[in-house]
Amino acid sequence: MADTHHKPRSAISKTQRNLTVGYISTRHENRATGMTTYYSRHPSLHLKGNWLGEAGFETGSPVKVHIESGRTIICFG
């Protein structure tokens, strides 16, 4: 029987998320003049939401990211 003060582990609200790959812009400048020479765009994924905490990823937690062809796996560090 469960302890009187036992709190059951909360379920993750949704186990699958649909995200869209966006981009970030990087400004490149001439070091001598400080003038912008061009901007480059790089693919970017922004992961945020309470579901990260529900899955055990708390603020400040180290993570490891494994990259495979067509797949990204994020694990506790």
C-alpha cells in the first residue's frame, strides 16, 4: 500500500510535440569599422514550456544532445 503522504508522479501532458524549425540571425561586422557586412541565418529549435519540467528537465539541469540522421535525442546530462 502506498505511503499516506506519497505523491504519485504527474503524467506528461502530451508525449509528442510538433515544432517548426525556425532560424536565428547572426550579424557579421567589419572589425575595423564596426559596420555590418552581412547577416547569416542558421536553423534553430526553441524548446520551452511546462512539459519540459513535467518530463524532469528542470531549470539549470545539464542535458546531452545526440544528433542522428533525421533524429535529435535530448537526455539528462
